[in-house]
Amino acid sequence: MDWFHCNQCFTRRGPLFAVSSCGHVCCEACIKSKQCSVCGASCRYLPITDEMKPQEKVFFKDPVKLIQSELQHISQIALFQRTQMERVAAHFKHRSVELERRLKEVAEQGYRQLSELKRENAALKKQLSELKRETAELKKPLSQRRVSPGQFQTDG
Ligand SMILES: [Zn+2]
Ligand SMILES: [Zn+2]
């Protein structure tokens, strides 16, 4: 970190640095207890170590790297959400295909039944007209019938 130095003696080397509650960075040699050696304000010091809390650590990280890691995090979130949406879309697409297939099946079944009924209706119409003809024949006086009663006689 190029910018990192003691605000009092401006050294960049040392085993321990601390940041004061008034926002000044001091090396171990420049730290005074309960008072900032830079501005003189009464303050507390936070040692700059790996044990700092994440919200404290970010102040000492490279902003470019912060943005990169944040972007990576955001892209993970976006990927997660896209996967979820794709899953839902795939489900509805599958269901739509299934419904279309069933609709086609039902329609074909309907057409089959309709043509069967048409065939049956034609056969019944034919039977009806035959029966009408037979009835008309039976209503005629015996003398006018084309078939003479003798033909119906059986032996005995
Ligand atoms: Zn110093
Ligand atoms: Zn200060």
C-alpha cells in the first residue's frame, strides 16, 4: 500500500501501526496512550492487524480489488437468480409442451368420435329408410303387395 505511512514521522516500515478514533495512522514509536500524537485529541487506538473486523479491514484494502470482489459477488448473485429463473422457465415450457400434446390428443380423439358418429348416423338413416319402406309396404292392401302371403307359408 503506497499511501500507508505514519501520520507523525511518515515512516512506512514497522511491525505495528494503529489507527486512532480521530482517523490518524501512527507507528508504534509515535503512539501516545489516550492521546493522538498527530492532532492531540483524546482518542482510542485500533491496532492495524489481520484480527480487525471486516468493516475495519476494508479501509486498508485496495479499492480496485474491493470493486473486483464486489463485482464477483454481484455476478454470483446474478448467476444464482438467472439459474432460478431458467429453472422456472424450463418448468413452464415443459408443462406447456405437455398440455399442447394432451390438447392434440383430445382433439384427435374428438375427431375420431365425430367421424364414428357420422358413420353410425349414416347407417342408422339407411336402416330407417329401409324400415319406412317396409312399413309402407306392410300398410298396402294384401292384393297390392309385391310379396304374396304364400311365400311366407312354411311346411306344417
Ligand atoms: Zn511514527
Ligand atoms: Zn488525531
